[in-house]
Amino acid sequence: MAQAPFPTQHGQAPGKVSLSGGWAWSIPAKSTNADLAWQFIETLQSKRNAVEWDIRGAQIAVRDDVAADATYLKSMPGIEFFTSLVKYSHFRPALPVYPRVSAAIGEQMENVTTGDSSVAEAARAYDKQVASITDGAVVSKP
């Protein structure tokens, strides 16, 4: 078994796509210690700490220096592959149904991997699941 990127919708360049969530270190607008908060964020985001954060949290590095770090690159199987997709990533929809759509992908991948369905059967089942999850709002045929 190997990893493969998701293809773009119509095979257009660059030929692959990835969706990612996000997080941020933030300073509240009404902070009474904004300078100290900023110093804390700088400490959190030193290269050493950013590497540690990504490894301990099984995060995909978005910083080039962290992505090239030998310790990070040995931290888990497939990390180089997934890190290489960062440049093709788009922010994943912040919709309440998105986790269910993501789970449907995993379910159908499992069905193909275990031989319970063909790729074509899994694709049809996925389309049906997504149509049901979204009440048909986001599924369309070209």
C-alpha cells in the first residue's frame, strides 16, 4: 500500500489537491499584556519548539525550516509525503457536515482496501453518502 494525493476535480494542474484545517496563536484585542503575549508566541514558534509541537501533535509542518528538520522527517511514517502536499492545500470548509464527509472518504477507502467494493462501487457509494449528508446541496455531476 502507498500514499497518493487526491486528484484535482477535472485533472487540471497541478493535478493534486489537499485540504487542511488550521489553528493559530492569538492575542485578544483587549489583552492587557499584548507585548508579553507576543513574546510567548515567539517562544512557542522558535524553530526548536515548532519542531517539537509538530512531532508531539502529529502536525504537518507548514514552515520550510521545520519541514526540512531531520527529527521531524523521522517522526512518523508518511510525513514527507504529507508535508509535500502543503503547497497544494486549501482551507477545508468550516461547515458542520465536513467531519461526516471526511469520515465517508475513509469508509469508502476502507471498503476498497479490504476488497469489499470496487473503486467504482466505492465512488458511487461515496457520492450517495455525501448527497445524503448534505441533503444534496454539494453533489453535482459534470
